[in-house]
Amino acid sequence: MRTLSVVHAGARERLARIRADMPVEDASGERFGRVTDVRLDPATGGLTPAGAHQAPNLPVEFAERLHQIGYIRIEDTRYFRRDFRYYATPDQVSSVDAAVVRLDRHCRDLITAFD
């Protein structure tokens, strides 16, 4: 079994400040989506739903990793199709303020899924 990377406290703290419907920017500054769900690391308090929590529609190895370290699910708002989702881990969130969640990478580099 593979070992998971440990997520540092600062990343978990940023994840805890994220709420449903917050806009999300990638590393280029493009606002590409909005938060639809947040899951915190179970070791730090379990699940904090931003919206109605749903298990990620992903291959098992990705879903297990996300459930163990936490994630935000992001709905792509750039296109007419609303069934495309991105998943970002706590260490991929570079900053969170009252208005926006900023990621440290481009949206094309995130885990993706069709729900």
C-alpha cells in the first residue's frame, strides 16, 4: 500500500476557511469555477460540508487519497456544461480570502471528473 503525503497545518487551515460558492482562481489568475464541496482531513475534525457532500466520482485510488487528506470540489463555470468537476487537495490551495480561493497550479493540472 502506498503511503500518503502529510498535509501541513497551514494547508488544512486554508481548507477550513473555504465555503460553498466561493469563486476559484488558478495559478494564471483565471477564475474558472466555484466551490461546491469541502472535505477536511478526518484527523483534524472530519467532514465540513460546503454543499451537499458527495463522494468523488473518480477511480478508487484517487477517491481514497482525497478522502484521507481532504479536498475541495470545484464546478467549472466557464462553459455551459455543469457536470465537469475539478478536485484540489489542501496543499494545492495557495490562499483563501473572503472573496476567492487561489490555487498554486493551473486548472488543467488538477484531478478531474465528470459527475
